[in-house]
Amino acid sequence: MARTAREPSRRRTPQKREVEVNVGTELQGHAVHDLGRLLAALRQNLPVCIDLSDCGRFDVVALLHVLAVVAERRRRDLPTTFRLPRDSEARDFLRKKSFPSTVGYLTGTPFRFLVDDHDVRYFGESTAEPQAVPETDPSAAIIEYLSNKRFFAFRPYGIKSGSDRSTCIETEWDHWRNPLMMRVLEGRTETRSGGYPKDFTRVVVQEMLASLLRNVAEGMVVTGSQISMEGNIRCLTVAAWQGAITPRVNLCSRLYQHAAERSSTQDGVLEIDANVSGTDIESYAWMTDEDRPSGLDRAGSQEGETTKSVAKPVASAVESHGSLDRSLQALYQSVTNVFDGRLECWSGDLFAGIEKGDEKTKYRLALREVHGLALQGNIIAVRIPLGHA
């Protein structure tokens, strides 16, 4: 979708009463409550400067949240500006992610006019030298090459019709069938269920986008990805944000309802845990209907017997939106069963994460209410281990 860029007559000058929001040294999507507090600060009804100067590490999901807030502020005519990282590798990371051009696309203003005057000197600087990779790790050389070619960059799509939805899915399908990326997926450590590279494109990428686009008549989709290290394990993250102009469908609500319908009350199946910040997490685990013991119905009660109710700390934030669509169900089943990964969804003030269960269950869902999130639309992220580096 073409946009007309607004060309300011001069470089950006600080707005009166501009609020500076320092991101810190890391911008991560795993620390959901820290991310919620940051996003709440960005949603003030004042001009905001997003200060990335101390930031050295970024997570693609957290950056998608920032892009969503920037787009929301643009719709409300609230000025948003940036201070760039002092670290050259961090700036290079944002370039390879096409973060500047995506911000420009979402705001209709060239990114260079949205940064602090002191940071304009970084435009046109030489990119970082390619990193040396060990000869014993062929995937590392491929990943470095793809990163330099901006394979993992953000890609925005304007959605106005069914043909736009089809174009988005077909473009991403072709993108992820890149032969070099297929080699990276082929080289990953075998999981319990195997999983072929073509399944990643055919099921994971396609069903992720279908889940986002199914209920969107008009809006915006931004996709992005990242390969990062979690300990000594290389992990692939593929994510997409859908910002709909039409009323949104809360994917976390649908996952919540789906889990509640399928959860059993057997010992070790329905749990309530607490995370490090002390915020309650409702953790559901459920089996497929085929694996459910006889005598248990879909609600988990014994025939002729009512089960004990369990407190639901986030139930008031969850609305019923009907049954889970087949795309989202196929997505979490493939991510967890075939690729031993984790599916994450963000909608409104909710975060939901689905992963493999223990020997008694098939899946486990952790649902959290995140103060300050207030996401317009939905974000889906798939995190898949690629094996030891």
C-alpha cells in the first residue's frame, strides 16, 4: 500500500512537554510485565521520545509491540521520536531488521526526521563487518548471510481486500521457502516428532498468517523474524502483528476458552503457578479428545458429577468469541508436537503461551493479564529450537 511521505521543512526539534521513555539495556518480549510497563509509558497523550541509546539487545516480538504503539500514536496524531542506540552493532541490528523504514511506512514520515538531531550523524554510516563463524557450524554462515541480506527484516502489508490477504500469505510463503533457510531448518537437532522444513512453511507460516487475517477486513500486518541464542540453543522466532481497523478478535480469549473447554481436573493437569514477579498465572493443560479417559466430558467433569470450580484471576478480562478456528488449532499443534516449540499470542491486555505438556498431558497454556499492554490487534509469535550452536 503506497503512502505519501510528509517532508518536514527542517529537522526535528524537541516538542514542548516531550516525555522521554528510556528503554534500558535490553528490549525483550520474554519479560512480559516489564514490557507492559514500557508500553504503558509510550501511550501517554503527550509527545514521546523513545530513548534507545542504552539498548544493546532487541527481541523481534518486543520491537513489534513498539511498532504497534508507534502506529497507534500516529492514528491519534501524537508525535513520536527516537534516540538511536550508541552501540554500533545495535544500530546495525535495527537496520538489518528494516526498523527505520518500517517506522517510516507506519507514520508516513521518513525516519531521519523522527530522530534526535544529534543522531542524524548515524545515517549513511558503514555497516558492521560480517562476523566470523566457526567452520564446524555451517548453519552459522548461512544465518549470517541471510541476516546481511535482511532476510529476517520487518515486512509491512496494507490489508484492504481479500486479494491483499492472499498476497500477504503468498509473499511470506515464498519468502520462507528460501533454499538457504530450508538448509538451516534441515540442520536443526531432531525433535521427538521429527518435522520437515517444508512443514514449517506449509503449516507454521501459513496457519499463523491465516489465524491473524481470517477476521480482518481492513488494517495492517507487519511480519518479522529473528534467530537468537537462548543459552547454548539457537532459537528461531517468527512473529506477526495484525492491527485491524475493524473490531478485533482477541486470539488470547479464544485460546483461553479452548483450553478451559479441553482441560481436565485430574491431578497435575490443571495448575495455578506464580511467576517471579508474584503475578498469578493460570496454567491450563489439556489432552486431545481422542486421548481423554472415558467418563470425562469436554468440560472435564465425571458423568453425573459437577467438578469443583477453580478461581480464574483473569477471567474478567476474557471475552467469549466462539470456538477456536482450525488455523490457530493446527498452528499450536504443529509448533508444539512437530517442532517442540512454543506459541505466543498477545491481544489487548492478555498474553498466552502454549507449549508441550508433561507425560500426563498434551499441551500447557499459561495466561497472564499484562497491565499496560493494551495492544490494538493481535501479535502471534512462534519460537522453535534449532539445536545447539
